[in-house]
Amino acid sequence: MVAVLAVGIAGSAAASRLVGPVVGVGIYWAGVLGFVTVWQRTGVPLQDERERAIERWASTKTLLVAAVGLVTLGPGLTVLDETGVYEVPPIVEGALLGYALLFVVFGLLYLARRYQR
């Protein structure tokens, strides 16, 4: 399953350089479609309890790193920008907005699951 996705990504990079970006994107999406097809059609369990525990650990650590980054960088960059010490590029502001939206989505999904009947 992962090999299909890896071939799609590698093929996308190669095709983008050799043929063009449209062909590269097509190969990428073919890899993604192959990944989803194997995932949905296989009768073999793809995850066991250990895999789920690893995924839960990694997800928790990722959210923690993103939270610390958002809580420290957001206000810090705002102060630097307002005082004229550093002009924050729009791409950084967009990235911080993306992190904030990540937590909005997490919070909404958490509440929906918690109060599900």
C-alpha cells in the first residue's frame, strides 16, 4: 500500500521535471487512488494494537509541538512585526493560520465525538 503511494510520489516528481506538472499531478493522484484502493479492498488487517498505539503517540506529540509553536510564535511574531523589529512574511502568517485551523478542526471533531449519541 505504501509502496504504491511512494511510486506515485516519485513518479510525480520525475514526470513533473521530464514531461510537465500536469502529468506529474496525474501520476501523483494515481498513486493516491492506488493507496486508497488497496486500503479499502484488502481483507488483511493493516493495523494492530501496537500500530494504533504508535500512531496515537505520534499524533499527540505532533499536536503538542504544533501547540507550543503556535502559542509562542503567534504572539512573538506579532510583537516583532508591530514594533518594526521584523516584518513577518505573509507565508508565515498563513502557516500560523493553518496551525490555528488545525486546532479548530481538532476541537470540533473532539466535541462531536465526545457528545455523540
